[in-house]
Amino acid sequence: MNKVVILLVEDEASLANFISEELKFEGYEVLYAPDGERALELYKQNQATIILILLDWMLPKYDGITVARRIRRNSQVPIIMMTARDQLADKVSGLDAGTDDYITKPFDIEELLARIRVILRRTEQQEKLQQQLVYRYNDLSLDLTKRTVERFGELIQLTQKEFELLAELIKQPEVVLTRDELLNAVWGYDYFGQTNVVDVYIRSLRNKIDHDPKQRLIQTVRGVGYVLRSNDGEH
């Protein structure tokens, strides 16, 4: 399992050493920057692995507010501001700069560790939610957020109903869905149109997705409905 990398930005050496040792004891990997300029350099070099930044406000070269704003231009990495400035206006300024949390000095190390755990749990939950918005089956992928579909790495243009129908199938791959279930999910319980509309749209989807019959993913289960699964012949 990869270590969790935290960038610690603090110009007071004794405090930085103390925090660093505590973080390492908790199993985190620490990158250390004594000033704002070095912090930006380290983040640029390691942004693929850094998942949280502990950032002092009063720093040489670039202060913490400047560092936070520059990082926020192209990253949403969690940032906890650490500072002796405890006025409400200071806290507002820190949060407006893009920090996720604000802890005032002096602080108990257990409180800092607890705040780190809270933010990392929240980040993990957000990542899981984001992953749930992208569905993949074999070489087919569907992104609910971008509303895009790809197969074999190529973008496939679908109508709104085609997209929604495919979404129902890919959310439950290898589970047979009846025509009524698909009709209700995509067109709604109050749909009064042609009852064979599902079959029509399935045929249209196949024309766009299943060009090669040997690699067909949308399977017909005769007398029941449809299922997304590897080609093993129709039933």
C-alpha cells in the first residue's frame, strides 16, 4: 500500500521537526519546505503523490496565503493552514484563499492529527463518489458527469435516451433487465408511447456500440429482456 504523502510547510525548525516526527509515527510520509518558494517547488515536483498540505501562514519568500492561492489555480489538494493569527478576519482570509481548514498555534498535536484524519476521510469519500460516476465494462466506459461513452478508446455519440438506456445496463452488468424495468427507468412509469420503444433503442445502441457481432456486449435474453455481458450467444 502506498504511503500517504503530506507536504509540511513551516519555517520554525523545532516545530517542523516535532510535527514531522509525529506524522511519520502515524504512518505518513513527509516532504518538508521551510519557505513558500520551496513549498511551490516541492508541490510541482510531487503533486501526483501529495494528498494534503500543512501550511504555515507567516513564511519567508512567499507567505501561506500566496502559496495557497497559487496551488489552487490548478489543484484541489486539501490544505490545512497553521498560524498564530486567530482573528476572525484572518480565518476568513485563509479560507477565502482556498484552504480547507484552519488551526491556530499553539495547538495540541492530537487535534492536528484528528483534523488530518477528517479531511482524508472526506477526500476518500469524494473520490469514491467520483468513481461511482464512471462505469466500465470490458472495453466500454460511460461517464455520467461528462455524459460521454467510449468503446475501444473511441468516443461514441448517443442521443439522450440512448445514453440513459445504456447507463441502466452498465450500472448492473451481467444482470438481466426486463423491458418493463428499462422502460420505467428511462421513460418513466407514466409513459404511454409504443411498448416496443426499448427494442427500437436497443437496436440503435447496437448499431453504434456493437459493430462486430463477435464482440457484442448488449445481449438479448429472449422472452425476458436485455443484459450487458460478453458475447456468448443469444438465449
